[in-house]
Amino acid sequence: MRNILLVMRREFLTQVRKRSFIIITIFAPVLIILAGIIITYMIKINETDANIAIVDSNHQFYSEFKSDTKNIYNFYTEKDLKTLKDSLTNGDALDALLYIPKVHDSLMNNLQNEIELYTNKNLNKTLLSSIERKINKKIEENRRTQLGINPADIEKINSTIALKITNLKDGKPDNNSAVKDILSLSLMYVILMFITIYGTRVMRSITEEKNNRVVEIIISSVKPFDLMMGKILGTTLIALTQFCIWITMTLILLTVGQVFWGQELVAHAQQQDLQGMLTSEIQFQAKDTLNMLFNLNYPLIIFVFLFFFFAGYLFYSSFFAAIGATVDNDTETQQFMPIIVIPLLLGAYGCISIINNPEGPVAFWLSVIPFTSPMAMVTRAFYGIPVWQLILSMTIMSGSVLFMVYIAGKIYRIGILMYGKKINIKEIFKWIKQS
């Protein structure tokens, strides 16, 4: 154990002293925020201006189309239709022509298939959706008028039934599953990214020391198994350090933002009278969401997350360590990566099926198979897990971690001193038997 702790300490100090570690740790949250701003800006500037001509044979839709800074609407008569088409074909001054033919009945039924939009370029989809909404809105208003239907009566007729679900086993409401879906998938992706990023770091660290022949010196005083476990635990400590720093930075940014911008946001909300703008349905949904958040089984969620977070990492990082010991460079790792990536992807995408039915057979089998249980069990934690299934999954996962660490140690023992030879699966099985 002493040797494992020494290797873990060395691995931790070696990594945290690197300039790249400091830069990534400090600037990663800033870069993520900056990336979000850039993406938003790119979407905004990609919405080019459009000059659209409208020919409305009924003179009823003009009021729906109002020009703004991005889109300019000009209105013409039906006799200008041919000229506008020629201008659209031969010139660039006009971007699109919207033609609304005459209606054949009071309900405008023929417009469903007869309205046409002519263009000489690919218009952005936001603009096209906006045009469709404006036309549909006007047609619906006309039909209500023709049928003598009061808009207030339509609101009374509309029904938005939402089942009130109560789980009799725990006596808690089980509504607003969309929030549960988002939270469960978020934690699942945290585990997925943690395993992928820091497992790869273990593999590259081992490959680097193997190429530099440093491992030959270390192995003379430390057992191969102790070296492997020290590297895995050292990388775990590095990851936890980064997470703690990111969480602290996030809390500080939220606190600073609340101090500097909180009062301004409150004043703006009061000025706009947002409370009055919210409909009773939105207020009910917000209240329902808060009630659901308060009723979540947080002790179970936290326990399941922490256990499978570390167990899943130890399980897969043993794979990464074994791969790092069998190859001489990063390029050769690619032939073994599908062994790790495919199970991770099956677990991640299988969680979508789990959300649809948390107690189905797919949920059960993904929960007991150690390759997928870290993602599956964290997802199921939000919906409740039978005690016997939780115990079964934890037992299998614990046994699988010990077994995988044992097998990886055997591979590591021989592979770490092998140079200049390309290794295949058959050769690896031979190492396991020999050691």
C-alpha cells in the first residue's frame, strides 16, 4: 500500500505541476462560456437579410407581414407576378416571392396546397417558419370569424389534462418526468466523460513512461501492480482536484453575478411586470417542477452516483492501463479502443430506453452488466430502484472491478517491458496465462 501511495503522489504532483493542467483547470469554464457566446453569435450573424415580395390576391395577409431590420417585405398586385418572377430569376435584388392566390371559399381551404414561395437561394429555416406561422395565424383568425367562434370560448374548450401520478409505495408524487430525464442524463454524461477523459490520461501516461524507458527504473523498486494502481488512483485524485476547482469557480461566479446583476434583473422584472405576464399554466408547471425537485430521493441519487462513479472509473481505467502497457505509441492504441468505446456507447444510448421504461428488461440487464451499469444505475436512481436490484448490481460491479484490476495487472506486468512488437488479442491472452 505504501508503494501505491508513493506512485499516486508522484503521478499527482507530476500532472498538476504541468502548465497545461493549470491552464485547462483555470480557463476551462471560461472557454466553455466563451464557446457558448461564439456559437450564439455565429447563429445570429448567419441569419442573413432577406428582401421578400408578397403578392396577396385577397389583400388579407398584408397586415401580418411587417418589415424589420433583417427582413423587408414589399407588397405587389397580381399583375406584377410575372415581372417579379423574372426579377427573381435574373437578378439578386429580390430574394423570395410569396404568392397567395385567391380563396375559393370562406374558410380558405384551397390555400392549404396553393400558396407558393419562389426563391433563388436557400433561405434560413427560421424565416420560413416565421412566414408559415403568420399565414396560419391569419387563416385561423378568419375561420374563427366565419364560424362565429369566440377566441375566449376556444380557450375554455381546450383541454390540457396532465395525469397526477402518485407512487403508493413511497407516497410521493411522480410528475414532471422531463426534469428527471434531463437530470439523469446529465449525471450519466458526467460519468461517461469522466471515464473517457481521465481513462485516456492513464493510458497516455503509461505509454509515455514506457517510451521514455523511465518505467524500467521504476519497476526495479515497485511491483508492476502497485505502479498500475498508483497511476490509476493518482489520476483519480487529479480529476477530483479539477472538479473541486471548477465547482468552486462556478459558485464564485454565481455569487459575483448575483451581487452585480441581481438587483438589476429584479428591477427589470418589476418594470416588465413578469408575474402578470406569466399564465396560470406556466405558474402551475413551475410549482410542479419545484415540488418534484424537493421530492427527489437525494440520498439514494448521491449514493448511487458516487459508488458507480468511482467503480465505473476503476473498472474502465484498468482497461486503459492494460492497453497503455501493451502498445508503444498512441497510434497503436486505436486497434484496442473499440473494446472500450462500444460498451460505453451502448450504455449511454441504452439510457434513453431506460428513461422510457425504468423498470423494463433493458433497464435491468444494462444495470447488472458491469460494462453498462455505471451509466444505467445513475439514470435509474431518479426513478427508484428495487433494493435487490441495487444490491445485485453493486455486488456484480464490485466483483468485476476486482477481477478487471487483477487481469489488467497480469497484462501490465508483462506488457510494460515489451518493446518493438505489435501486440494482438491472442498475445494478450497468452500473457494472462503466463503471469
